Amino acid sequence: MESKKLVSCAFLAILVLILATNCNGGKISIYWGQNTNEGTLGQTCDTGKYAFVNIAFLPTFGNGQTPMINLAGHCDPYSNGCTGLSSDVKSCQSKGVKVLLSIGGGAGSYYLKSAQDARSVATYLWNNFLGGTSHSRPLGNAVLDGIDFDIEGGTNQHWNDLATYLSAYNNNGKQVYLSAAPQCPFPDAWVGNALETGLFDFVWVQFYNNPPCQYSSGNVGNFEAAWKQWTTKIPAGKIFLGLPASPSAAGSGFVPATELISKVLPILKGSSKYGGVMLWSKYYDDQDGYSSAITKYV
């Protein structure tokens, strides 16, 4: 009888270890849309490597401007030429991939002048990309899974209002996921206040082009401190490590895959908020094969 108890205890211990490992398993988020040599959206999801695809970008909106997407050479929004992406979005979703529209970006014309302006933008996003209806849906009739805030300019005002108005649409039956891509200096200069709302499901922090807090083999302490701030002080669902997918994808912050696996991931997985790795971008991932090298370790 005693030996059976010991076997049972050992089995339970192994089961708990497996469950803990699975719970701490991460996913990969990718940005797509800014290079015609990165393949189609459908091909991106067909790889099976990404759990989230952020369509980049909607760089023009707010302050009374007519919103306009910019997907580089993938399609021409001015002639309504991006509606064909609808089938790709649906194909991605059929594979379990969450597809979000990323608003903002490193270059664009966007800011919110008031809470009412934020409400108007939220209404536009709902009707044109999410579960609402409009005769001018830029990506066709596919219903995206959410909105990604990649805010790197304009002002830091009313992004919390936009998040609040967008999250209110969750009452309409389909969840609207919210994500953000802040810079790693804490708090983020643009969306720091918005992140305090607790409305964001995923936060992929850009730990690149920011030497004071990005990882480097000679500066692990600053990186660890920044990661701890993000995972303990932001009331979000999951926090992701944002990285360039190749050395040429950013000015600084690239972490070789072997170093990520051996030195960085053990730090990240110490937090229950760890969600995985975000990569910029699909084009650069194709060049370097980064996601293929890390996927089973993330």
C-alpha cells in the first residue's frame, strides 16, 4: 500500500510539473504589412509559427482626419484594393491565429484631441474593422480580433479613453482584444496612462532601440529591472518581450537566438505574466529564421 502511495505522489508531482510548464509556455506575435517581400497575410498564418498577427498600420486617424490604412505595397487602400485581405484574415482565424489591426506606428499623422474624438475613432474602428457594419470596410467583411496600440508619436492624451470605448464593445458578444507595443523605458511616454486602465490583454514591450533597458550580455541587470517593472506594475493579461527578428530590423536590441534561449527566457518565465515573444517583423523573420529557431523554447 505504501509503495502505491509513493507512486501516486510521484505521478502527481510529474503532472503538476507538466501543467506548470504548459502554463508558462509562451506564444509568438508578429507584425505584418510593411514590406511586400514578406509574403501574404495568409502565407504568414500558414507557417503555424505565430499566435498573433498585427496588421501594420493604420497611421492616419484622429483630430477629424479621414482614417487611412497603409500596408506598403501589399494593396492600394485608395482604390479599395485591400478588401481582398478578408479571405486571408478568415483563413488565419480558422487556424486559431488572432488578427489585430495595429494603429499608429513610427511614422504617421495621428492623435486624439478629446475624449469625444476617442469615441469617434473607436466607433470608426468598430464599424470598419471589428464587429460593426459599414459600406467602406477597408479589409472587407472579415471581423478582426482586436486593436493594437503602437503609439509612438502625436500626444499621450486620450489613449485611455480610446481603450475604454473599444473595450465597451465586448458587450456585443465577440471579445475585442486590446494590445499595445510600448517602449521599454517605464512608464511608456505615450500610452503609460492607458495601460493603467487594466483593459489590455497583451502588451508586447519593445525591448529594442532603447539601450538603457534592452537586453545585452553586459547589461542584464537593467533589463531584468525593466522586465520586473512591466510584469509587476502593469495590470495587463500577458506581457511579451518585443524583439527585432534580425540584426537589421532595428538599430539595437537584437538578441541571438541561442542567447535568448539560454539566458533571457529563464528570466522571463519567472513571471506568471509572461506571454511570449513579439517580433518585428515578418519580413525580417523570413530573412533570419528567428521564430523557427526559438518557437519550441518560447
